[in-house]
Amino acid sequence: MATKLTPTLDDLKDKNLPEIIKMEKKEAYDNSTTLDEAMFATGFGIYNILHMLLSGLILMGVIMQSLALGYVLPAAQCDLDLTLQQRGWLAAIPFSAIILTSYFWGWLADTRGRRFVMLFSMLISTVFAVLASFSPEIISFAVLSFTSAVFMAGPSSVVYTYLGEFTNLRHRDKIVAFGSSFVGIGTILLPAVSWLILPIDISLPINFLKITYRSWRLLVIAANLPLAIGFVLLLFAPESPKFLNASGQQEACLRVLRQMYAVNKRLPEENYPIKSLVEESHTIKALESSGLTAVFKSMKDQTLPLFQVPLLKWTLLICFIQFGLFGTTNGYYVWFPTILNSVANHDGGSAGICAILDAHQKSPGNGTDVVCDDTMSTTTFELSIYIGLVFSSMYIIVGFLVDFMGKKLILLLVLSSTGLSGIGAHLAQNQNIAVVLFAVFQMCGACIGLTNAVTVELFPTKYRAMAICLSMMMGRVGSMAGSNLIGMFLSTNCGLSFYIFGGLILTCALLCFTLPGKSDSAPKSIKTDLTRNQPHGSA
């Protein structure tokens, strides 16, 4: 049988936008079609939006669970007898868990499936979070919180891949950007829920555990509700068609595509014009043998190509950018309540952020002894919500602009402006202006989802989930490094932290010049191999 060469997704990226639009409107298809053409045939509509909302809900659950301890620990310090140092390393638990395990979750997603990984990990994470809310002392709370965070790393590492692989090339950037906006919504919802729950006067003794169930324990559970709801909804969602096709399950892939077509086009599934798919030569193979040797060999096979030419430069670039974005956004967010509380309680005249923090540290009664006070300033919650609103709006704006401006230009503009705002936040001597610039500085986090969209396009399906997980792992390393460095600098040399991290974001902006532009061709060397015409699954 003669071999027929058919264009892949990476070939589509070599075409100009008008040609892609022409393919999207194509009415006649060959008997055997590439997945990329088949994705265009499903159209874009309600199905994609619903899938984006589901993925966004999971993302919102991840960010709320990751950052919840920033609000929980000040209220839990009496019950768990926490020192300031213990609060610091407890707050780092979610980041450390993701660093240690995201590599594993990426391998598992590339070999077992995106949906399987998220369902399994979200369920276990929620169960251990509920158990953590009943912890009688610090050791059990730390162990249970860490275990919950380990499994929370599953959806954190996989959901961007799952989101991107349900949308055709023309709309992928936009849908990933809109899905990422739920991270911003999470930063609004978390302080709002905390504001609602923490003031509640709950004092329910549980004698056999020797604890009193107070409001902070309820907040631990509430922060995990989005993941629990996401788990239930994901039970009714299918596996990624990209994964199904790459793992040789063409008929299952066609069933998903027919469902997408029927919902988007409001037509019967039988009208879907694609009858069979071309099988990819680089198929994803699930483990056929058990044991540590098979696991390590599979992980090595999934990882080594990322550190070899031609993928090496993209791996290093994406990892560095995510390190900078996470280190800055999450690093400052950990100390966000401290900074806002200091600014809100400042009684003097106009002053910069660092001057206010220095004055607050030198004020009487601000020693290292933990005061048993589980209340937080109302102003802190309000400002956190306002900044979360701006943060979420930034994601939505990026989603609307990405189709017109392209990912590269948006990354350049946003990272340059936020990096300069970070430096300006220290230099500004008016506290109101300083807070505004400080808020803009953290908007660099809106580029995390866009960077993941870039990663989805730069890497072949076989290594895509692993590449995203590796970059997200480096991002969490940045979160750990950022939160610790910023905490150290805020007490020793506050201004230096703004210069370092503002400069880091500006460096990321410069590195974005090396990314393919909106109309540039993707690097031909990283294309997935062309395949034989092997039809599967006639309708």
C-alpha cells in the first residue's frame, strides 16, 4: 500500500493564518484525515467553552489550595502552637510537594492519560485535605497537608495540557488564556471565602481527637471545594482526543470528535465528515510491564528528548520563564497579607512600601513572639479582592487580544511593563501609587497560562505533558525560592527584592524575543514525524 504523507499540527503552524482559516472551513475531507484537520472540522462553540469552564474550575481549585495556608495559618497559630518559622515552612508545603512530584505526574499523564491522572489525584487530594482539617497538632497537619498537596500536583501539572488539546489551532491560544483567568478568579474567591469563614465564631469540641473545631479548619475544607466539584464534573468528560489518537485509540478519539461536532454544530453525530484518522507514528504507549525498572525506563524515555537538540533550547527557555513568573507572583503573594497589613495600618505621612515595612518592624510590640490572635484586618481582605479582580481582568484582556497580537508580542509587552512596575513600586514615595505599581507588578502571573500555550505548540504530543510538567515544576521551584528570598529581603534589604525580581521579569521579556512570532513558522526540527496512512475506526 502506498505511503501518503499528511500534514501534522506542526505543519499547520508553517502556514499563514488565511490558509488555516481555509482549512477550518474545508467541507470535503479524505477518507483518512489527520487529527488536526479533524479538530478543525468539529468547529468551535459551546463544547469548547464548557470544557474551558471545567478546566478553569480545576485551575481555580489548584490555586486556592496552593495559597490557602497564607490565610489559614495566622488563624491556626493558637490551636497548633505555631512559631513564625513554622508558619513559614508550612506555607511552603504546597510548592515543595509540586516540585517533588510534578515530574512523576507528567510522566503518568503521557503514559496513562490526562483524565485518569486528574481524576485519581483530585480525589485523593480532597480526602487528605479534609483529614488535615482535623489535625490535633503541627506534625499531623504538616504530613496530611503535604500528602494532599502531592496529589494536588497532579491536576496542577496536567490541566493546561488537557485544556489545550481539546481546541483547534486557530482558537487554542484564546481558550487557554480564558481558562487561565480562573487563576485570577481563585485569587478573588480565596480572600472572599476567608473573609466569610474566619470571623465565624465556631467552637465545637471533638473529644476523641482532643481538638476544638474552629473556623480555620472549615476554611481548609472550603479551599478544596473547587477541586472536589471539578472531580465530579470530570467524571462526565472524555479523555483528550490528542492522547487517544497518539496512544492508538483512533475509534475512541473519533467518538470524542463526533460529540464535539454535534454540540458545536448542533447537528447529529452521523453528519461528522471524518470517517477515519491517520495514526501517528510516535504513539504514546502505556506501560506493558511493572516494576521500578520499567517505570524509570519509561520516565527516561519521556524526558531525555526534552534535553536533546532540537528541543533543548525550548525546554531551557520555558523553564526559566516559568521560574521567573512563579517566583515573582507566588513569592510576593505569600507575603501579600503582611505587606498590605503594614500599609493599611500605617499612620504616618506618604512613604514608600519599604519605608512602611521598616517602620512597622521597628514598632513596639512587633517581636518574634506569636500572639494568639486569629483575626485579620478587614482592609487586607478588601485589598486582596481588589487586586484579584485586576489580576483576573488581566487574564481576560489577554484572552481577547491574543488572536490579534499573538503570544510573543503580548508576552513582551506585559512582562516589560510589569517588570518596570516592580522597580517603580520601590521608588514611588506615595504609598497609594506604590500599592498600585505593586499590584501591576504581580500581573506578570497572567503570562503563566500564555507561556503554557506556547509550550503546547513548541513540543510534540508525545512529550507535551512532560514538558509542561517540567516547566511548572521549575515554576514551583521559583515559588519556593521567591517566597524565601523575599521574606529575607523584606527584613534586611527590602528594596533589593524589588530590583532583583523586577530585573528577573525584564530578563524573561528579553528572552521572549527568541520565541516564534505570530506568523513565523514553528521550528521544523521539532515536528512530529509524518505517518503512514493507516485508517482506523470507520463511522
